Amino acid sequence: MPQISSRYTLHVLILAALLGGCNSSSSEPEIQTEQLHIASVNAMTLTPSDHYMVTREYVGIVQAGQQSNLGFELGGKIAQIFVDVGDKIQEGDPLIVLDTQLLKTSADQLTAQQAQITAQLELVNANLKRQNTLKKKGFSAESEIDNLNSQRNALRANYRQVGATLAANRLQQEKSTIYAPYSGTISARYISKGDVVNTGSPTLRLLASNRKEAHVGIPTMQLLRVNQLSQSSATNTENAANTDGKKQWVLRIGDKTYTTTLLNPGASVNLNSRSITLRFELPDSVTAIDGELAYLQLDDKHDDNGYWVPLSAMTDGLRGVWNVYVLSEESADENNTLESSKKKLRVERRSVQVLYANGKQAYISGAVNTGEKLVSDGLHRLVPGQTVVISERSWLPKKLSLPLIDSEA
């Protein structure tokens, strides 16, 4: 029995020694594993702002600077049409001709009347010459000479009248052809060959090829903003060389943007849309088609205190509340011996209100303060109260710069 007891005691001592050795060797890796499990995060510093800008787009249409419905100054039958829809024409080109057969016949009649009057004048002048010769010899009465002078004056007046009528006939023949008043493009044709048109009836629609305009409607409350921007630009450039002091406005047409000049802000409110139309002169390089949509961007300034943060720095909370994760120092005594990038920080959940957001950033206010550090992304990996350190390879800046131009969310 004593031998068995001593063997049992020996086995127990060996087993205790082995267990003690295992525990002492595993204590250091546990500490290292705990340190390796501290998450690193990207952080930014909150920078205050007293306002934010909201960019709004207002839609309008592109219009030709000149657009005319061409018609005749007299009625008649269409004899020839030289153009069609889509044709580009130059100033002075003939477009449509009326049938002038009746006018030419009337002109021939008037020419014959002039020839008849000329023959009568020659006869009267010959008789008057004879009477003057007889008068010198004392064989002609004074009344006969007066009668011939009266006939000559009447024939001369009749000749002038027929000449004026003939000139009017020729003018009508000229006006039987429509000529292009300016260079442009035919956008519509309302008649065909053989149609009889009345005076002033539209035949073609002509759009000018240069000096295109964009007409954009804006709310009346934005007119003051437009005037302020225009006056501010004129003041800033009044001493500059080679400038007319006009603000340059940017319009978007399709997928291209153009620098334009505001012609005038309009004079009345549209009864249907309750908007005021702004007229912008487009550069000659614009290839937009009449009726194409044009977009004007205007910035609305909102005076509210807040902070710009990336959308990745926010997460949804309960009952529609938005949250951000703020980093606060965990232990002052422990962190004093560490570098700032290796300090242990604790994650805190803060509720914020989103005042405005675009595709990349949000303007927030709420339970956050200037200078606090915010987790900028990767919020799905964190929970409130978790200990983290700031990543040394953070690709985000510690301070988020304010956006120059925001697009409305």
C-alpha cells in the first residue's frame, strides 16, 4: 500500500508540472491576440460651416434668335417652290414664286397705253407748233393755242399715271417671289404647288442659323438672386480689360455645357407656369436644334450651422434617425504613453439630423461638436463601445473639404 500511494503522488506531481508549463507558455500569446483584435478605422475631423449650397436645375428650350412665318403681300396661285423642310438657305435666296401671268398681261396693257399717250402727245405738239407759227403771221386764235396746251398737259398727266400703275405692276411681280430675309433653315412648309394663298397666309417657317437663344423659366423668388449675381459680376469686372462686365452663365444642353450671356430677365410672369423667362444668348458654336431642352443651374444658399461628412460615415438608426460614430479617448493614463495614431479610442453612437445630401456627402447637425473625430467608413464592422485605433493608412483626409458645387439630392 505505501508503494502504490507513492506512485500515485508522483503521477499527480508530474501532471501538475505539465499543466503549469502549458499555462505559463500560453499566457503571452493570449495578450498578443487581444492586441491584434483591436480594429483600425479611418477617421476624419469635423469642420464647422455656417451655410450650405443647394444647386437646382431649371429647364428651358433652345430657340432661334429669329423665326419667321413667311407669307406673300398679295394673293395668288403657287407656281414654284424651290425649298423644303430641312433645307439650309442663304439671305436673298428665292423660296416660292406665285403665278404672274395676269400681272404680265396687265403690264403689257399699261405699256400699250403709254405708247398711245406718247403718240397723242406727238400730235398735240405738232399742232401746237403750227398754231404758234400761224400766230406769228396773225392767222391763229389765242383760244386754239390754249386748247392745245391743255390737251398736252392732260396727256402728260395721264402718261405719268399710267407709268405709276406700271411701276406698281412691276412691284407686284417682284413681290410674287419670296426671298429669304436672313440665312437659316426651313423648319416647316404649309403649302404645295398649285395652292391659292391669301395675303399674309404663312407658307414657310424660317429659323435663323445664328444668334440662337435659350429661354429658361425660373420662379419669381429666384429673380432677385439672378439680379444679385449679375450686379456682383459687373462690379467685379468693371475695371478689367477687354470685358463688358456681364456675368457668364453655364447652361447644359444634352451632355454638353456652354458659357452663355444673359440678355434680359423677362418682363412678365407666365400665366400658366407662373415663372419668369430668362433669355440667354448661346455661342455660335452651339449645334443644338430648335426646341431642344436647356438646363440652368442656380445655387441656393441656406444659412444653417453644420458639418459636411461623407455618406459612408452615416448609418441608419431607430425610427428613421441617422447616426454617426464618434471616437473618444478611452484612458488618458494609458494613451499618454502612445503615439496619437496608436491611441485606443472608444466608439460612441451619436444621433444627427441630415439637412442636405448629395451623391457623395451630407450636411448634418446634431449631437456632434467641432474638432471631434468621426469614423468615415466601415461602420458595419463596429458597435458602440468598441475599442479601436485610427488607421495609419487611412486614404481619407482628416478634414473633409467643402464641396464647390453640389447637385441636389
